[in-house]
Amino acid sequence: MKADLHCHSYFSDGKHSPDFLLKRAETNNISHLAITDHDFAYKPAKAEKPKSDVHLISGVEISCKWQTREIHIVGIGIDPENSVLDSLLFKQRESRKIRAEKINKLLVELNIHGLMNYLDSQRAISITRSHVADFLVLSEATKNRKSAFSRFLGKGGRAFIPADWTSMEEANHAIADSGGISILAHPSRYQLSRYQLKCLIDTFKNSGGMALEVSYASINPSIQRMLEEAALEKGLFVSAGSDFHDTKAHWTDIGKFPQINPMAKKFAVWRHPNWCP
Ligand code: AMP
Ligand code: MN
Ligand code: MN
Ligand code: MN
């Protein structure tokens, strides 16, 4: 079994369809794939026949606020129709729309016009800053996505608007209520000190979190081991996923991340009681 439990489709800021992701997973010898869009839980239409041998696991990635920061919680094996989860995700997507309108106002003051029309033309159900970054590149306000974030959309940028995200507790609760497994996404990507990371993991666990993502694209092996040890110490399960968005980003692909180390595999999320492929 090889599972990739974190990736994005064009329903949020990925570039490809769920069917494309499943085919790519099949080509890359993945047995279980979770599509985890930002604040949107994809559900294939009931009548649709599976188009590949890969097991599709329902998923989502929820943006949360923690202290002054933004952290991500992945939920897998969720019921997308669960009312607690559905209303939380709806609220999050509304916050995303409000943020986009505020960003648009700032851009108009900078004489950059057309964001709202661009967003309306997109397939996304969940609007992200990646879409705004693509718009800024397309309208030649900046040269690439990276500079769109540093000059405009990131903290300190000219069009930075903080979003009004839910708490970790609420996200963990909604995932649990819908029968899923909550996973702290890419813990080493929040630019935290060792001490802050320990606090984050403690708070995540104490607010109902179930697992840590310990392997993802380009993770350093010593950090992976540290996360695996933290999971074992805290009684958390471990998960792994590529966070794939786009075939044009060559540093990542479906299934492209290191194996979970043998000691930690005993606590892999597929051994969690809520796992049901
Ligand atoms: P949002 O959830 O709307 O704040 O959008 C965040 C998404 O933007 C992330 O999931 C990444 O895919 C992307 N992103 C965040 N920071 C950067 C960056 N510095 N450069 C490129 N993409 C980024
Ligand atoms: Mn993203
Ligand atoms: Mn994330
Ligand atoms: Mn992600």
C-alpha cells in the first residue's frame, strides 16, 4: 500500500481535475489518494463510476488561526455531507470571498483592475491567494507567483489582508464529527522555533487533533524523524502526502515524498479506527 493523503484539485488552488489526480496517482503506483482542497470537501457524483483502481479518500485542508499565525489541518475519511463540517467550510469560503473583495479594493487603489472578473471566470469553489497571485502575473503587475506573494499578498505586502479563520478546536471537532481523522499539515513549514513547534503540537493534540503529517515534498530526513518521534511521544498517528498542486511544479508530484520510517509506520493513519477506504 502507498497512500498520498494531501493534494489539491482545481476546486481550490490546484490546476487539475480530480480525475486527472486519480490517473496520475495510478501512473505513480499510489493505492490510496486523498484530495484535500482548501476549505472544500470534494465528493464525486453518486452515479459516477470510479475511473481508476486508486481508492479515493474524501478530504479537506482547513485554514485555522493559532495565536497570530495561520496553520493548516487536513481532514481525511470525512463525510462531506456532515452538517457541522459543511457549515464550517461554508463559513471559511465566505471569509475567503470577503478577503478577496478587500484585496480587490487595495489593488484598485494601486490601479490594478479586474480581479473580481478574473475570479468569477475560475472553476474554483474555494478562492485562494494563489488565484490572486495568478491574476497579478497575468495582468503584468508582477513577474511570478513568488513575487506576487512577497510584493502584494504575503504579510507586509501592499495588498495583504489577514483572513478570519476558524480555531484548531473547531476544525478538529468538525472533522471528528464527520467521522474523519484530523492531521496537522506540514508542521515544519510554519517557520517556528523548536519550542513553538512543541507548543503547536501540544495545542493540536489537546484540541482533539489525531495525527501529524511527518512526510511531504522535500522534507529534510532529520525533521521527518523529529516529527515521527514527537508523534510517538504524544500518542498521535502519522500521515504523509505530497501537497501536489500542479504538474508544472517539478519539485513535487503525486506520491513524491519519503517513506514513513518503519518505527512510525506502526502508527500510520491507516491503522486509525476512523480509517475506512
Ligand atoms: P490562502 O489559503 O488563500 O491563504 O492561499 C494559500 C495558498 O497559497 C497556499 O496553499 C499555497 O498554495 C500558496 N502560497 C502561499 N504562500 C506562497 C508563496 N510565498 N509563494 C507561492 N505560493 C504560496
Ligand atoms: Mn494551496
Ligand atoms: Mn497547507
Ligand atoms: Mn495543501
